[in-house]
Amino acid sequence: FVEVPMETLLSDAYNQARRGLIDMGQASMDFRPGTIEGYGGAVDYAAHVAAGQMTLGAGIGEPTVSKQGAVAGDTCHVDVIDKDGNMVACMPSGGWLQSSPVIPEIGFCLNSRAQMFWLEEGRPASLEPGKRPRTTLSPSMTLKDGKPYMAFGTPGGDQQDQWQTNFFLRHVHFGMNLQESIDAPSWHSEHFPGSFYPRVAAPGKLVVEGRFPQATVDELRRRGHDVVVGEDWSEGRMCAAAQEDGVLKAGANPRGMQGYAVGR
């Protein structure tokens, strides 16, 4: 249904231009999506910000784990490597079954991921017959020296790619092992419009775990970020499994007390 200019999006020139917009000394409150001639469309950022004032009903918004640890309705993630080195990253998500009616004539619930469609015409994700919805699900896999190395991922809607990037950079560039990379304090931004109705945007909002030093929080605020300090272990549900030189290794997240790393 939609042509995506992947070659341009992944090019050095495009990403160098995007990277040049970052001011390390001052957070921007502007919304500056990339522009590629012939692609994309207008975004009413003010409307997304205003959507944050809406009162949400049951079954609306991102599925998540409650503060009490209840798991009903959340996305799951599983990484597996077998004895032959076959690897899989799997992320089933039926988070809205409690709000998706069973259609008597067909006998099953509506696709819970259909919530990702737009009911406005002319958008890449507008509802159309035969179209699959876009999704935030990001089960990930990486190669090392051309060979399968690691499967990893996390529940978390629009936070998935943020938490996974934090984890991946720590492991690859800072030498942390899988468990250290998962356990290190994490964060996410809510500056961009969310994927889940009503698709809220919160300019400059940065949510960090309480384990960050106060000096770090103060400096982020000085640079203009709207910092919200969450609980000490509140950001992410990362897990990962990797293989190297015949050794299998895995790490699981203590957040939410739901993840396990096992081998046999």
C-alpha cells in the first residue's frame, strides 16, 4: 500500500543532516520530522499535544503492566537459541482483547492491533480493505561478523525502540554484558506523537528512572527537558539471548519481576 524510501532513510547523508539538528546544549520543543520529497504528509503536532487533555476510557491507549504487577493485557517477548544455533525473537501482543468484541458471525475477536489504524483518509496507516496495520512491535536480531549473534526485545509500545537502543549501545559500545546492559538505568521520550489513540505528544517530556544521579536530572532540566523522575526500576522489560564461540548467554529484566533467563 505504501512505498517506504528505505535507501534514503538509511543513507549516511540523510542521517548526517538529521543528526545536525541536535543541539547538545539545549533541548528543542519543536517537532521536526524528516522530509523526503514525494513522501510523508502534514502532521498537526498541536492537535497531538491537545490530545493529552483527553479523558481515556477502558481499553484505550497502550497496554501495560499495572503498578500492582498485574500482567493481563501486556505484550510479551521471548528470545530463544537452540542447541544448533537457530535463533528467534518473538513478540506476541493481544493487549486489547478485553476491549475487542467477539463478532458472532465469525466467532472471534477483532484484531487487537487494528487500533493502530487511522480513521482519516489519505494517511499511510489509514484503514483500508486488505491492509495490515502498522505496529510498534520490534522483535530484534543482530549479526556479529556476519553470523547470528543476539535476539532481543521488550514490551512497551513506542518505548520499545528506545529501550532496545539504550540496551544495544551499552552492550556494543560500552562493553557491558547482557545483564548489565539491561539493569542500567533507562529512560524514554514522549516528545513525538504516540502510536496509540489518542496519539498524545508531550513536548520535551523525558521520563527517567529514579536511579539516575540528581546532578544528571538537574543538568537535563537546565538544558530544557521536561524531566519526570519515575520509580527506580520502571523503564522497560528488556530480555536478550546471545551466542558466541559456542557459548550461549542470556539476560532478563528484574523490572516487573516477570522475566527469566534459563538454559538447559
